[in-house]
Amino acid sequence: MTLQSSFKLKNWIQSPVWFFTFAICSFICIVVFILNTVISEARPYNTWGLSYGIAATILMFSVALYGIRRRIVKYTKRYGAGSSKTWVQFHIYGGMLFLLLTFMHSGFRIPGGTLTWWLWFLSIWITLSGILGALLQKWIPKILTSGLSIEVHYERIPELISEIKKKAEDLINGCDVAIRDFYQKKLALSLIGPEPRLIYYIDITGGIQSQIKQFHYLRKFLPAEEKEKLDRLELIYKTKLEIDAHFTLQKALRWWLYLHLPVSIVLIVLVALHLYTVLYY
């Protein structure tokens, strides 16, 4: 499966109800802001701006509850606190609505103060990285299951590669010199550990067919018994390439967490500091 064929809009809207609810809420917010500008200018410190800011803050903390819910999921299930799908949809669309309210709070202007500028910037960062994460979590599992023949847990990848390497070496010990030389020159290094490759983001097979052509060339010069061993070695190598694909794409999800989660915590702390300064100064 290629990247282009996996991108179909209807496959990315998991819940049309949530999508259209978000669209309606956004439309209402924009209409209110337009009416606001007709009546008076929206500023962070006037009634209009403060109202938008309070709404954005409430929504932000509500959206942040998703992170807590994931860690106490067994308790939320017991007390009927909503399904995982509901929480995910609220987290995504609530986060985007939070950004719109943040823009309304600042009057769609770039803030001049240091603290408010960082709040504005981090709000954009969190929302965009959240959308990226939602797309990755939708796309990566789908493309992995549709384009590869094996399923792999990320944490087990080093262990699986060690097992594959041992199988290959055990096989090689009983092979012809030509196969042993081929293994040492062409395959040994790639079996040491996982190898991330950018090609997997475009073509999940990573061009497997082109990589195993070297096996086809060698097979022409081998007796029947050695050809069977080479076929087994080829199968081992194909498995390693598919594990590399899992490693590359699943690692992207791990790196995404570093882009989103720590910054989210920073934003919450800064919002709390901002509230303190507004209330007491």
C-alpha cells in the first residue's frame, strides 16, 4: 500500500457525528466573534476576550482529562465514564475548538507579552501535533496490517531480530561456500539490528522485490539442495525487512509523543500561571 492510496477523507473521519458537531460549534463561535466585532473590539482583558479565554481554559483542562483517563481506564469503565472512542473524539475535536477560542481570546492577534506569546504559540503547537498524532494513529496501523504479512510489537523487535539472526547463522553453517559468502557480504550487517528506512513511509514493502533480486541471481548457479537453503534464507531476510518496516513506522508514533505530551504539560503549567497573574495582579 502506498501513501497516496491510503489517504481517503472518508476513512479519516472516524465519527461523522463528532466532526459535524465540531463544525457547528466552530461556526457558532465564528458568528459570535463577528457579532462581537460589530458591537465592540475583542481584547484579552475586556468582557468578550475574558469570556473566550475562560471557555478556552475550561475546554483545555477538559481535553487534558483524556491523558488521566488512559491511566485509570479500568475505573472509568467500571463507573461508565464513556468509551475510549468517545474520549478520543472529544480530545481531538475539543482540542481544535480550544485553539479557535484561544485565537478569539487574543482577537486573532499575535500577543505582545512574553507569557501570552508562549501560550499562543504552544496552543498552536499542541493542536497541530495532536492532529498529526491522530493521523499517524489512524494511518500507521492500517498501512502495516494491509501491506505486511506479520504483526510485531515494538518492544519485542530487538528480541525478534536476535532470533532471526540466530536462525540465519544456523542455516548458513550447513550451506555451500557461495551462500556463506553471499550472506557475509550482503546480509550479515542488516541482521545485526533494526534498520529504519524512509522508503517505508512511501512504500510499506520497502522495495522488497528489488532487494531480493540478488537471491535470484545466485540461485541460478546452485544445485537443487542449496537452492532450497537459499529459499529459506530469503524468507528469513524478507521477515527482517518487514520487521524493519514495523520498527520505522511504530517509532514515528513514539517520537510523536515527545512532540505532544511534554509540551502539553508545559502549556497547562503556563495557563495556570497566566490565570494566577490575571486574578491577582
